[in-house]
Amino acid sequence: MTQDDAIILKLAMTFGALSLVSVGGAPAMMPEIHRLTVELHGWLTNAEFARDFAISQTAPGPNFMMISLVGWRVAGMVGLLAATLAAIIPSSILAIIVGRLYTRFSLMAWFPVVKAALPPIVLGLIVASGVVTARAAVSGVVGFLVVIGSATFVALSRRNPLYAIAGGVIVGILAGRLGLI
């Protein structure tokens, strides 16, 4: 097995295993994707992770585009295909199995308890994703204040989150002009 084959296999195993334990989709997996790609394997730096995350969230398409970007960055087109398919196939098979079990067990007494427990778990994973991504992307007081301000705005306001993004852009431009970042 060549070194390239070993990296492709490691990508596939990493994202295949991650897809089987992901609850809440790709956004909820971001803390673990960060841990695996930046801290454990060293495939990305914090800056590369933050940039790829931003690209994956702004580009049209599925939320798991981040996984495809990691695969592409690590091993080119073959890495992109290996990471993407590893993230899709095992979780798709699991979804089919769970869908069939849902019908079978939905009348059991314990089922509503498990079903009611999943949304708070997913919400917690998504909040953790935001914290990990912000920690990877923010490197100063201005960035920290923009993150706190944006999170507060989104949490307390019913306005479109694009206002928070626009505000962050304006603060970033002003801070850059004033030499604060």
C-alpha cells in the first residue's frame, strides 16, 4: 500500500466512522471534524479550517461540503471522492435501517422519550459547532466582539441573520482601516 493509498483509506475511515455517529447532520459534526482534521491528523490549520468552513456554508449545495473540501485539500480529487462517499454511504444505509425500525418501534413506551431527547442533543451539537468554528476563526478582541455581538443578535432577535453578517463585515472593514486587525 502506497502512502497515497494510506491517506485515502484514512480519509474514508475517518469520515465513514464519523457519518455513523453524526446526529444533526454536518453542522453538528463540525467540532469533531475540527478535532480530527486539525488537532489529530494535522490535515488543516485553524485558518484553513475556518476558510473551508466559510466556503462550505456560503456555497450552494449540501452542508457536508466541508467534508469534500477536506478530502480535496488532503488528497485532491480522489480524496474528495473518498471523503464524500464515506460520509454519505454509511449514514444513508443507517438512515434506511432506522426508518424501518421507526415503523416497528414507534408504538413502544420508550420510543417517545428517545424521540423527545434528540432535538436538545442536536441543538447542543450545533451550538458546540459554532463555538469550535468561532475559536478556530477568531484571533483578536475585535473578532471576539463580532462573534459575541452576532450570536446575541441572532439569539435575541427575530431578524434575518444576514444583518449580523453585514454588521460583522462592516466592523471588520472599519477595524482593518483603523489598524485594529
